[in-house]
Amino acid sequence: MNDYKKLVIECIREETKDFKTIVFRDGHGLQYQAGQFITLVDNSGLTEIRRSYSIISSPVLKEPLSIGVKRIDNGFFSRILTDRVQPGDTLFTTGAGGFFRLPENINSFRSMFFFAAGSGIAPVLSLLKTTIHLYTGISVYLVYSNQSVESTAYLRELKQLEQQYPDRLVIHFLFSTDADLRRARLNRELLLEFLTIASPDRDKTLFYTCGPESYMRMIIFLLQEEGFPKDHIKKEDFNPGEKKRFSRTPPDKNSYPIQLELHGKTHDIPVQYPDTILQAARKIKLNLPYSCETGKCGSCAAKCLSGKIWLSNNEVLTDQDLARGLTLTCTGYPQSGDVVLKIE
């Protein structure tokens, strides 16, 4: 595990019966941005397993590095983290990653909406705390859906923040057990009502959503229908999907050698379809960052310095990211013989 960073568990907090916060004692040296995740690695079995967990702490506050973990009944890694690990145990990580974060031009915006359902609050909490503390000119709205009060993670912390910033933070808690069925679940009418009350400027508003796929799809569709710019809407997908080959195939299936710079060292990698760049790198025992392997999380992102890369799937990089040369190794195929990549 020499290629990975060590994280020692300081304490474990139970937020709800199936959701815990894991706090690390030595995480201050790990660089991250609000909204990102860390990828944990387990090598105890025959094959390496990687899973990503959202960071709930804020990098601008004096908070220890912390992640939120929901227990999944058939989830190998989540059951280890919620049932077995103890304070003092050591976990291994490839570091932080992800594109569910604040834009570089954040100061040009005046309002920010967060839509979270269930464990989707984890990356949202880091973004919300960072925004509310650091960017005083931005009004923040959170719509947070859960089954009940008892199943709501970070309820007390969120209410304290709302009391601390009454003029800048508005939180709507929705519970599916609510007797008022109109406010039990987020729907089209309720979302439009929240937007009408806030009256956000279309060009100066950011939207972030994290939750079940159908929940996020409804929100994104409605926001785009209402005329909000596509590049002002971000989603975080917790479900990587099956690790399968996508039906789309690259226009050019020829074998190409690529050069990849990792940690200041250049590696030559022969890539032959049907292998992706990531798969080809793993065949020569090159340990690249990755997690989902389906083009959804962004852990494997690299900068394309020259040449052309074709992606079979991309659900994380925006048009602006692609224009800046970012690409994904997990769904990427070289389309020319002059490809040079850099992973920072």
C-alpha cells in the first residue's frame, strides 16, 4: 500500500441508524476542495476494491477531515466502515477528487440552491458550509428530503447554521412521512414554489443536486425548462452503475502508444482496443487514480496535452472542462499516435 496515503480514524459519530461520520486525526495534509470525495482502497481480498465517500468537512474551516458513510446492506466497503472499523484503525486512500465543487468565478454569483435527498447531503454539506462562511455576497438555499426527522443526517448542525446566518441561509426540510402530502416529497409544483419565493437571477444562480437518479433528473429537467443555464447546474452521482463496456465504440480502434505523466514521471503505455487507457495502464501495473470506472465520478481525470481522446461515456466533465483539455482515462480511447496525458 506504499502508493496510498494513510488516514487514521480519530472518532466515529452515528448520525442516524444507518449513517455515520468518520473523522480522521491526520487528514490536514490531504488537499481537497469543498464538495469532493476521497477514494478508499481495500486490498484484503484477492482483488483491489475502491470506493469513494464524500467529504463533509470544509477546507476553509478548522475542521478535521471527515467523510459521511451510509450503510448499504450488500455494500462490502460501507459495511466495513459502519460495522467494523474503530478509532485508531488505519484506512488507505488515493486522495481527493471529483468535480462537484465551486467554480473559479464563484464571486460572480449571487444565489446558490442545493437539492439533497438522503445521503446526498454529504457533499452538499461541505459546499454549503464553505459558501456560507467564505462568500458573504451569496444567498444560500437548501432543500433537503428525507423519510423522517429521525433519518435526517446532520439535522442539528444544519439548524444551527440556519440560526447563525438567518439572512443568508434558508433551509426547507421535506419528510415523506409528513401529514401534509404537498410537502412530503419534492415535486414540480413545490420546486417552482421555492424558486418563485427566492426569485433568483437566472444568470447569477448556481444549482447543486445529489440524490437518487430520478430525483436529480426531475430537478435538472425542470431547471433547464425554466431557462437556467446548463453549465450552472451540477449533480453528484453516488451510483457508479455496472462496470460494463458501453455500446458506443470509438471511431478509430487502432492500437496507439500514449505518454502519461504521473507524479512527475513519464510512462509509455500501449493502448489496444477494447482496452481503455485506464485498463491498459493497469495491465502494465501502473497505479492510476480511479474509482467508478464508468465515467461518472471524475477520479480518473487527466489533462490531455496533445492528441485526441474519444470518450465512450462522460457524465462528469462539462463542456468547459473538455475545452480546457480534461479527459477521463476510465472511458477514454486514444484516437491518434501523439497523445500525451498528465495526471496531477
